Amino acid sequence: MIPRWVPITDLMRLGRKVLDEVRQDRSPVIITEHGRAAAILLDVASYEAITRRYEILKGLDEGERDIAEGRTQDWEDAKAGLRKWRR
């Protein structure tokens, strides 16, 4: 998935066409202003997938930090806590 670069002026003139292309091929569009990247336009499904992945990675990072800082518990205590939580 190679992003396309679209100047903001083209986006303003051809917004509907650019949006239709984003929806159709699901490739991101990098919107430029004065020749520099200013924003990224994504279809909703791609944005939601990226957000889900980010939340998973964030959870893994927090778990690794907990382990490094000694915030752990043994399996039996964890299992007992889960039983209470399920009720």
C-alpha cells in the first residue's frame, strides 16, 4: 500500500474524487501543504484497524512495564481474581 501525495489545493478542487479513491483502494493519501506533508487521509476501516493494533501494542507495553517493575502475581492468585471478576 503506497500512499499517494495530494496537494491541499487538489484536495479542495477534487475532494469527492480523492475520497472515492481512498474508499475504493484503501490506500492512504498524504495531503501536502507548500510541498510538505501536512495530514493523512484514511478510509474508516483502515483507521479502525490501526487503532485496534495500537491499543493491543499499548496493552503489551503496559504489561512489559508491569513485569519490569515487579507488578506481577502468581498463577493461582491471578486465577482466583479472574473467578471473582467473572461473577
